[in-house]
Amino acid sequence: MQKELLTFQLKTAREWVKYHLEDTDEDLMDIVPAGFNNNLYWQYGHVAAMFESELVRLLGKDSTTADAFQKYFGYGTSPDEFDDGTPSMEEVKAVLEQQPAEYEAVTEEKLQEKLEEPFMGMTMSYERAGFTLLHEGLHAGKIQEMKRLLENQY
């Protein structure tokens, strides 16, 4: 039952993120709007990074992509730190596109497991997975807000 709900939430949040990604003028991706500390490029990369880390946890997936994305798009990072190693926007798009299909391999049994260590007060795998999806929804709203602001300014 947990997987069905979480899959629905992922589909809903990810479609919102992808809609905005497809509808965003590329010229706006690198602009940091007044009052924000990152840009749309970082926001999309951050969504991909957080979910990729969750797939590593849930599936035992190789962490190469997650590690690279965390370096540039993880909590506390900034577009000011971008360099030649930063995943391109095309790489970000590809990761965002493939993650929902990869999530299909997550089992109900894995979601029912107790976490090895509590995470922000959560003790069960499905709770942490749900938090990751909540996090994605929050950033989808931030993306929409930033995009609207930028479209009105530029």
C-alpha cells in the first residue's frame, strides 16, 4: 500500500517539475533572482540529486551519479560553486526523466523496513521516501515561483 501512494506522489510531483522544466526559457536558467540564493538550474539539479540519493538508499544503486549531483546540487551548495565538473542541464534532464522508472523496482518490503538510523525523527523507510517526495513538491513550488519572477523581470 505504501508503494502505491508514494508512486502516485512521485508521478504528481515529477510531472509538475518536468512541466516547468520543459516550459522554462534556457536564458533564465542561470539567473539568481533577487531574494534567492540559487537559480533554476540548481533547483532542477537539486531535485534530481535528492531523489537519486533516495534511489541509492532504496535500491542499492551505484552512487556515482548521486555523489556527483550532491557535490553540486546538494544541501548547502550554490551555483557559485559550479565548475567544469557540474552536470550539464542535459544530464539533469536525463536523470529526472529516468528516476520514476527506476523507482518502479522499489519493493513494498523495502519501504516497510526500519531505517538503520533515524532521519529527522523518521524511523521507517516509507517515511523517509515520503519525505523525499514532499521535498520534491516543495522545490516544484519554488521552481514555479522563481520562474514566474524571472519571466516578469526578463
